[in-house]
Amino acid sequence: MAEGGHLLVVDDNKVNRLLLIRNLELQGHRAVGAENGRVALERLERETFDLMLLDIAMPEMDGFQVLERMLANSRLRDLPVIVTSAVEGMDSVVRCIELGADDYLRKPVNPVLLRARVHSSLEKKRLRDTQKELLQRFATSEVAQDLEQSGFALGGRHVQATVMFSDIRGFTALSTTQLPDETIELLNTYYTLMFDAISGQGGVVNQMIGDGLMAVFGAPLPLADAPAAAVRAALDMIEMVQLFNAERALEGKPPIAIGIGIATGEMVAGYTGTQRRATYTCVGDVVNLAARLEAHTKVAQRPVLVDAATRAALGANMQAKSLGRTAIVGFPEAIEVFAVVNPIWA
Amino acid sequence: MTPDAIDLAVFRELQDTAGAEFVVELVDTFFEEAPLMLAELRDARASSDAERFRRAAHSLKSNSMTFGATTLGRLARSLELKGLDASPAADEAAIVALDVAWRDAAEMLRELTRG
């Protein structure tokens, strides 16, 4: 067998446990045993397994209780479980499947069936892990979890959140003077840095277009002090760009500069798209304002601009200076714009 | 020795899939565990603990089937399905029959593993 898994065999009966472990080892897996549900849960807390074979009738804590505890634990919920039992009647098997067990093997366990079921469960787990990894590449683990728990339910709701737009100043001009490979490499490095800064502060990057990106703080899951988190992320992003520029300077490459616009308020948020391809997005005046503020950084010659609602939510250790009221495209009245002041740039 | 105490087809298959040496160890484990299960069964009967009674019969059945101890397995299964009897005497008689079947199975397993 090409790839063995790490399996936990839970059975109070020593003969059954040893025989199952033996069969699994012969089939190329690593397997360890637990003599009841309580011991199994202790091992699950300490170690990572790919699959569990679970007996139903056991003293101290039975198989049903183990499945119930696992359902309530986000780390253990996705661990595949094959129920092994010689319990008479289908009722208990049905109950196990309802509690999240993937499959059922009758005891004494037939080694050929064991091989097939274990292989299929491990394959399913690998697929699930890959999907999860893909999802997390584009979202934070919180959003990935929210998506998984909601079963990718599309639909919207009103949320209070902070939105950020950011892009590279003069990127189009830059891209005409360098090799295509260099442009893509620059974008990849840039995105990696920006993602780190944003997710490090609890934000979610939900759109990337060319050299620009959109991020949300406080949605789909609530975030304490979302406006302050967004501004902290902006400051981190600026700092990362400065470090990146120092590296570029060593290679004789021109520096890049970014502009960031941030706005806070109520917006409509939800997963838009189809069941096959969906993205988390936010729409509303607040979102438009953040995009306009980002564009306005060119005019204002300031890297980070925020709206009044964001500024009002900032603590004493972060300062934003009013630039006065400015006409913003799409908004009937002039809007007060604030520039985030960082002592490092002063 | 009761020659049909162990279903040889089941036992040989166990040796083929798990390895003969491993089966010797597994039989030793069964020799340690089965008397405990029988004692548990008697104990559960004496204290009229239906849950323990059923579980002990279940464990004994499960292991009997693994080694091909057909008669032992059948008797244990009937106790598991029936549960505690209204008359303790009926269960006690059944446990005696189970004990006899266990001795027969154990003897043959010893023969089969000690060569």
C-alpha cells in the first residue's frame, strides 16, 4: 500500500482490538488501541489520527457517547469513523451513522472488507483535507469553518464591518518596464505579504483584481474592534512594503508604493455566485466609500485614508488627522477624510 | 476432545490473514480473557445486572466467532439476545453449558496452536 494512515482502534475487547490492529498493520497502516471511549477521547486530544475504528458497546464511555463528543468538537468533527460492532440489530448502526459515523463493519471483521472500507475512508479524508487546504488558501480558517458549517449556503445579511481596499501605485507603468515573469513574481510576493498582514489582524481577503485587493474585517464572523484591526493591518502592510522595497533596492529594482482606503458601517454581506463557485462579498455605500478612499490616496498623497466611522473607533494609540471634507464620486455630500498618522513616516 | 468445537475453516483463515505466530498470541489472550468473561457473566447473573450480563455474553460471542468456536458463540449469542432470564436457574444452567463449550473450545485451540 502506497500510503498508510494513522488509525485509532477503540474496543474494550482485547482480542478484537489486537486482531484489528494486526490486520491494519499488515495492510500498511500504523494503528494504536484504546480500551474504551474515555481513553479514546484522551488519545484524540493528544494525537492526530486519520481514521478511527469504533466499537459501540463499551464500559465507561460507549461508542455513541464518543460520537456525540466528537460532533461537539470542531477539531474532531471531521475525523472519519468506521463503527465496528457485533451488536445485534440495525438500530444501533443507524444511530451511529446519524451521529456522523461514515461506515459500518460487522465483527468479526473480514480483512478484505476492512481493507476496502479503510481505504475508501482514508481517500475521502484526503479529499476533504485537500478541499479544506484550498479553501484556507483563499480565506482565513474562520471563514473556511463558517463556509463548511453553513454548507456553503448562499444568501445575504446585514453586517456591521470594516472594509479595506488596497492597490499598488503606478503598477501598470511598472509592469510595462519589466519582464512578465518579474511582474507575476512581484504580484505573488506582494499578495503573500498583504495576506499575512490582513489575516494576522483577523481580516479576510475576499477579492484580488490585478494589483488590487479587497478585505473585510468583522464579517462573516464578528471581530472585536474591527476598525482598529483594519488600521493595524494597514500599518503592517505599509511596513511590509517598506521591508520589501529594501530587498528590491538591493536587486536594483524600483520601490513600490501602496494606497489603502478603509471605511466602516453597515453593509450587505453574503456568499455570491453559484454552488460551484462562490465568493464572500460585501456591498453597499460603505464598500464604495472604501474603494473611493483608496483611489483618493493618490490625490491626498497619503498612504492610508479612513472615513469618520473608522476614525471614531480608533483607540488613543492610533491617530488619524482630518484632511477636511472632500467631494467623493458617487456621494451627494462632501465627506470628511482622515489620514492615518504613523510616527514612523512623520 | 470435541472435534467440532472449532470450525477449522474459520481458524485456518484467521491464521492465513493474521499470521500463525500472531494467532498463537491471540489465542493466549483469549485464554486470559474468556474465563474473566464467564466470571463476569456469573457475577452479573448473581447481582441481576442485565446490562453487564448482556455485555459479557456479547464479548464472549464476538471472540468465539473470531476463532471459529461455533458452539460457544451460538450459546453466548442466545444469552445476549435473551438477556437476563426471569428465572436465575435457567441462566445458571445456560452458563454451565457455556462453560462446557468453553472448555471444549479451549482444548481444541490449544491443540491447534501447540501443534
